Amino acid sequence: MTRPAKLALEDGTVFTGTAFGAEGEVDGEVCFNTSMTGYQEILTDPSYRGQIVTMTYPEIGNYGVNDDDVESAKPHLAGFVVRERSRVASNFRAKGALHEYLVRYGIVGLEGIDTRALVRRTRIHGAMKGVLSTTELDDASLVAKAKASPGLVGRDLVREVVPERAVAWDEGLGPWARLDPSSARRSGPRAPHVVALDYGMKWNIARHLFDMGCRVTILPGTAGADDVLQLDPDGVFLSNGPGDPAPIRYAQEAIRGLLGKKPIFGICLGHQLLALACGATTFKLKFGHRGANQPVLNRDTGRVEITCQNHGFAVDGESLPDELEITHVNLNDNTIEGMRHRAAPAFSVQYHPEASAGPHDSDYLFGQFRAMLKQA
């Protein structure tokens, strides 16, 4: 039997469709992702905490779900919206269907709406707060709830997704992720030690670090500089994570305590936190960058990289201090996509070089970090 469901936006727009996944009502910022595949990686990316994600590709779920294509232990997003959910999971790796996966983890889904209209509205008017419900179908009530929902700005969502304790990571890339199976360099007793500060890290990042021959220790993103330095690492990694970077002041303070003492590599939220720690500011993008097809110019090489991205905030180029140099630029809107410190061994990118799912144009950055560790 079909169940009705509604998505209400804070501007009064209401979309009516069919429910799938779990029953319930959730609020969050409504955003969209332009990837054609990789929905399970999107579902399990902790960076989507507090968001209702709309997929622009018209059919989602056709290859099912499996135990390998996950980026964390469970889905973290608030809700999931698609044009059409595939009833057939056709792939030899599939262990189940998308609908049952969402039911298992309590994620509310909506299908059958005009996702083109929703995305167009978001692009024109900007990302909006919304409420997705299978239990309440009164338009006025849902719109009021959307207006009253907290949104993302000023919230510390990192504390909701950080791991509870430190862990030693010992898993490398699988055969579906590694372009060259002979390239893996398993860590040994003399391998460089990397401490990864986990603000909501995708597991494929840790797999890359391990595969390039590093011993990897993951610490909660709430750890301070002293906690990191006690482990005497050869380098520090700053992970991706959800929401607004500005209120994550404990992370900024920790990074200031590490800058210049250890080589640093940051991705996504880690990139923003590094900029904030150096005195820059961030701002909220109109509708964010989310997808696997974002063109980025590498200023060092002059090459254009097609990148995987997921962020709703960016570093303000006008606020960048002299010690930070821009290395990468988004060719869609000229926002900062990468930077390096002129004096300290530290660099970062706004996008996701580990992809999963997405292109592998930028995985050379892990090699640059490895070379920085060797030099240090």
C-alpha cells in the first residue's frame, strides 16, 4: 500500500508525494546532490547531518545497497527525497533494497515529487529549512514547523557525529576503489603515524591514509592539541564534517596549537577550520556544492580537476590572511577550493579527493601529504 508524505519549505511551498523508508517527521535544511550514483555513500556521509537531501538523478536505488559502499556505521541525514525509487535492486553486490535500508535506520523518504521544481526553487531562492512528514499532512502546520526549525547556521553538529573514543584504523581501500591494486603500501612498524581528527569523517579518507603506508589513529574531533601531541604523530589530518564551521571553536583552538608543530592536511570542514584558525572567516553559500561533477582549477598545474563535493559553507577569500595562499578555485563560482600555509607545513582542499563515490582526479593530494610527512 502507498502512503502519502509531504515536504514543506519555509517559504510556504509544499510538495506532496509518496512515502518510503521509515515513518515519521523530520526537519532539516533541504539541499540537493547532482550525483548519478553513490546514494549509499551519500546516505552514510556524516556531513549531511541535519539535512534533507534531494537527488537530482531521476531514478535512485536501482543497484540496491551493500555492506561495502558505506562511509560510516549508519546514515546520518535527516531525510531523503527522490523522483522515483527503483523497485528492483539489480547488482551482484546488492545485499538489499534502498527502502528496507532506510526502514532499518529510521530514515524518512519521499518519492514521486517534481524534484526538478524543488531544485530549481532552491537554486533561485537558496537553501531553505524544511519539514518532511509521513504522519502530519496539514500544509499550514508543516510550513509553520519548517519556519520554526533551527537550520544549520550557528549550530555545532560536529558533536552529534564524532566518535566516542580513539581508534586505530587498519582497513585499506577495497578492489573497487583502488585504481592500481599494486599501489597499496600497507603500514608497518616504521610507518609514519597520522592522527586524524574526526569531525564526521568519511571512512574512505582513512582507507586512503592507510593505503599510502601510514599508521592511522583516529581521535574525536573534540580532542585538543595536547591530546594530539601526546601521541607524537608525524602528521595531522583534519576531516570533513557537518554544518557551520564558525561555532566549532574548540577545533579551531586545537588547530592553532598544532600549526607549525606538525604537518597538517585538511579536507572540507577541516579546510574551513584551518582557515578560521588562521584568522579567515567563512560564509554560507546560496545553495552549496554537492555532487561528483564540480570543476576545480589547480593553480599550480593549470589543470582542471572534476571533483566530488559536499559543503554549504565556504572560506571568504577577502578575509584570507597573508600567510594563506589560494591553490585551487571552483570554476562555477570562483570560490576557494584549496589553500596552503606559506610558512608552516599545512594545506587543505574544500572538495573530497577520496571521492567515494566520484572521480579520482584529485587523489594525488594524499601523495602530497605523504611526501610532506617524509620531508618533515
